[in-house]
Amino acid sequence: MRKNTFVCQLFFIGDSEGTADYVISITESWMTPTILMTLTFVVSAFIAFFG
């Protein structure tokens, strides 16, 4: 139950600081759907293998 509270707090902090807008403004010039899918796959595989 405690983990859920931490995640909610991170969400509220990120939401109030405009984190999504910042990340979008940084990555919109070079991030394509193909790169996003590849990056998501690689990170997920890393977490599954080493986590």
C-alpha cells in the first residue's frame, strides 16, 4: 500500500510542475514513433532481464 502512495505523490508533483510539457518540448524534434517503440522495447527487456 505504501508503494501506491509514493507513485501518487510522484504523479502529483510531475503534474503540477508541467513535466509532460517539458519532456515533449525536448523530444519532439527527434523522437519518432519507431524510436519510441524501440526504446520502450529495449528498456523493458533490460528491466525484465536484470530486474
